[in-house]
Amino acid sequence: MRCPNCTSLDTQVKDSRPTEDSAAIRRRRLCLACGFRFTTFERVQLRELSVIKRNGRRVPFDRDKLARSVVIALRKRNVDPERVEQTVSKIVRDLENLGENEVTTETIGETVMAHLRDLDDVAYVRFASVYRNFREAKDFETVLGELSGEEEGGHATPAAAAVPASK
């Protein structure tokens, strides 16, 4: 493992333990060249995923990018970081379990939204607003109506209409 401080390859594992959900192994490492200590995580990877962007370009799947977007949607929300990590792991597992080596950005976005909907309604709406490229208040009303309808057994409630339609 390359040291993030001095880029030396001469590092040593000092401690290994599973994460709380046992989905990864946390390793404390020491760089023998500069003495810098750092942590790495080892996870099971079922397959190498490629992402097909909307413009047709293919790029390697980046778990960290996915995690950053989930964390941004959850910013200033009271959600335990361990639950966030578990959610990201579930999303990645779902994508790997599709059985394909290539996955579209649409599939990733819909999978993230499904998991955020279960985790935090506000984060779900935030992510949806970016993913679906909301342009006006009606777009928010539609998503809020979906959430309200789910909570009331599939029937839309006046909660969606309470959102002001200001410009």
C-alpha cells in the first residue's frame, strides 16, 4: 500500500479488525519510510463495474464518489455515519448483484434514491432534485406527493399542496 504522505510503498499493517457491520476490514498502517500512520479499508468486490454515462462514455465505478453524493444529500441530517456506510454498501451490493459489468447512471441514480427514501426523506428529496434536474417548485411538489402518497397507503395528501410555489 502506497503511503499517502510520502508515496513510499514500504508500509506495514499494525492492526486489523472488521468494521461494525463486518462488511469491510479496517487496517491501521505505518509507513516505514516517514513514520506516517493511516487507515485503509478492504471490502469484497464481486465484479469490476463500469458506468455508462449519459453521453455514452464509460468510466470505472467509483465507490467513493457514490459515498460523497450520499453524504452531500445527508448533510446536516441526524443520520448515524455507520448507517450511511451500510447504505452505501447496500447500494454497491445491489449494483453488483444486477449481474452486469456495466451499469448506467440512471440505474445508479434510481438505486440511490430507493435507498435514500428508506433512510431519510429530506436526503431523498435533495438527491432527487439534483438527479432529476428539478427546474421549478412543481418538481418538488411531485416528489413530496410521492412521499406523502407512500405514507398514506398510496393516496396523495394535501401535504404536497402546502409547498409554496414561489419563483
